[in-house]
Amino acid sequence: MSRKSGTEPAAARSSEAARRPAVRQAKRAAGAPAAPAAKVLPIQRQTLTGMTLDALRERILHGTYPEGEPLRQDAIAEELGVSRIPVREALRQLEAEGLVVFNPHRGAVVSTLSLSEIEELFDLRTTIELDLLRRALPRVGPEDVARAKEILDRYETALRNGDVASWGAMNWQFHSTLYAPADRPFTMSVAQKLHQQCDRYLRMQLALTHGELRANEEHRAILAAVKKRDARRAAELLREHILGAGRSLRDFLERERERGAT
């Protein structure tokens, strides 16, 4: 009796000891892909590049880096506290957005739009955005109208507070809210890039000529036509809104550049 009770624990201990290496080996095998640690680096790098991209884009759109200004990678890296790698990647993305050009002798430079290019840009905006609105209008629901109205209410608050930095973002939010039901993501991305290319010029013009009040009234009229599902009226208002902004901007820049040249 005592011998039996003594041998069973020993056998159990022996069996348990035999199983331990196999268990440890199975655990190592199961946990072998310590990949999460390896994958963190690219994610962190991409996040850093994205943050650098956002910072540079905002500086260009706000006029901190004016048109024609060289963008020295080492100076920007030091200013933002990053290495040159995310700066270089961000500048390439900004080149794709049309905000930066690479000059063989000067490197990256903030892009400058000629008056003819501005006219072309707004012509393109008209063509693309009218198509988006036409496709979206049958699908626009009450929630889209409410969202667009909420954006315009915030836009009016920004106007009263002189928050110029918010105008461009909210302008795109308003337009994209009306176009989103069209479900044309590629066309939307093209339209957004066109907005980004002219945004810094438009904000400068609105701030110096006080044209933001007219723009807000035009937005309200477009939204009213969309709410009534009056496709013809909405298209007419949108066409004049975009082309009128282009004419005003072209005239404004022409005067400013002539003044700067004298």
C-alpha cells in the first residue's frame, strides 16, 4: 500500500518532467512569430512620415512657406525634430499633390501657379465637381444635408473669429459632403488635390479682400438647391461659385504680382 502510494507520485513527477521540454518547445513554436515587435518599426516610421507630411502641407497652405521658396531637407528635419528620411518622403508626396516641385538646381521648391494654370485648375474643378454633384444628387439624404449645414454653421463661426486657417479645410468638407453620395472615390481624390493646389491662394485672397462672406452665401444657396433636389439650379450655382472664385483669384493674384514687381 505504501509502496504503491510512493511510486505513483514518482511516476507522475517523471511523466511531468518528460512533458516539460515538449511543452516549452510547443510554446516557443507557438510564440515563434515575434513579428509584432518587428512590424512596429514600419508602422512608427509611416506615422512619422504622415505627421511630417501634415506639418509641411499646413505650412505651405498657410503661407508659412510662400510660393517659390526652397525647402531644405536638413533645415526642415531640424525644425521638426525628425530625420531627413520622413522629410524626403513627405516632399515626394507633396510633389504628387502639386504643392511642391523638384528643381534640378534648387531641390524641392514650393510650387507657383501661373495665371493660366489657375484658370485651367478652376476649369478642371468645374468639370469634375459638376459631374460629382450630378451623380450624387439622387442619393443625397437628409443626413447629408444636415452634415453640410453643420459644416457651414462652423464656417460662419470661423468667419466671425477670423480663423483663416480653418476656411480651406471646411470648404473642402462642405463640398465633399455633397459629392460623397456619388460613390466615386478616385474622382473625389482628384477633386481634393485640385482644392489643395489652390487653397493657399484662395485663403490669402479671401483674407485680404473679405470675399469669404460671399463664398458663405453661395454655399448656403447651393445647399438650399440640393435640399430641394433642384439639379439644374444646384449645378448653375456650383458652376458660378467655382468659376467666379477662379476669376476673383486670378484678378487678385495679377494685381498682387504686378505690385510686387514694381
